[in-house]
Amino acid sequence: MNRETASREVTNREAAAREAANQETAGAVVKEPKAKPSRPRRAGVVLAVLFSLLALLLSAAAGLFSWRTFEAVGAVVPQLPVPVASPPQSPAPRPPQPEQYRVAYAKEPLRLQLTCSAVVHLDLDEPRADVAEHVADLRYESACGSRAPQLSLGAGAAGGSRQASADTDAAGCDRAVRTSPLGRGLQVEVREGTAICVLTAAAPAELVLVEIIDVGGSGTAGLRATSWQVP
């Protein structure tokens, strides 16, 4: 009985020791503290937030600087004037076309027979020769010897031009009188084929083309005149 009792006691002690050891191991596991989060990860988040704030501040500063620069440039550079469209200019008036001139008479002959060194005055409004000097549009002076007769403007002419030919029309005469006028007192030599344009001072005024058809001896000459009324 003593041996069995002693064996049981030994077995009970060993079981108690093992149970105590298991309890200590479990308690140690339960009491093990939790691992703390690492500090580097938290520091990285803080740095990222700081960099974001810094970038935002830099962007705001750059925008403010750009706006100040724009205002400064606008104050220095003068404002250019806005071009204003000019009103359309009316075209320059053109001389009337040939068909707008009404023919007063056409190819009217004038035969001049004078003595040597004589003068005759011509009225081109009719036409008519040997009129008073103050109403004459042309002055014809015959010549003697080899000298040719001469034509010049009379007191009744408003203007004239020697830049004409047998083919010159009313518009051509008007242009010649305006652009190549014959001065007062200037003479035109009377030769066959010569032509002269005369603007009369009558109301209404007339443009007259005078052609020299032939020139005879002792100062005689044949003339032909065509007249247009100036509109």
C-alpha cells in the first residue's frame, strides 16, 4: 500500500507540474504586448502632406506674380488706337462720254479769203467769220511770202488746245482743253491737217473742233468746224 500510494503521489506531482508549466506558457502568450506601428511610415505621411502644402503655396505665389507682371506691362505699354474704317470715297467725276454731248453742228465749212497780212475774227458758236473782235473765239492772221498764216484764241473763247486731230471727239477735246491748254497770245501755224479745239464762253458753252482743210496763196484757207454743246 505504501508503494502504490507513493507512486500515485509522484504521478500527481508530475501532472501538477506539467499543468503549472502549461499555465505559465499560456499566460506568457496572453500577456505579450502588441507591436507598435513603425515610426518611419508615419513620418513619410507627414512629409507628403508638407510637400503638397508647399507645392500649393508655390502655385499661388506664381499666379500672383504673373498677375502683377501683366498689370505692370499693361501700365507701361500704351494702348494702340483702334483703327476706324474711313467712309467710302465717292469716285472722281468723269468727263461726259461722247454720246452725252449734243452736236450743235457738224463739218461746217468756213472759207477765208484775205489779203496779205490781214486779220479776220471767227465766231464758232454759229459759226461765222468776220465778227467783232470782242465776241470772236478765234483770230486768223494771214501772211505774205513764205510765212504761214497763224491762228490764236480770241476774246470770246474760254480755252483751247492744239493737241487735237481730225479724229478727236467731244470728250477728247474736253480732255485736251483741260490737260494741254493753249495760252492766250500763243499762235498755231496754219497748215493743212492742223486741228485745234476751242471751248467757247457762250451759255451754253460749246466745244468746237476746227480742222484746216487747205491753205492757198495770199493767206486764203479752208476750214471745217464741228461743235458739241457742253452738258
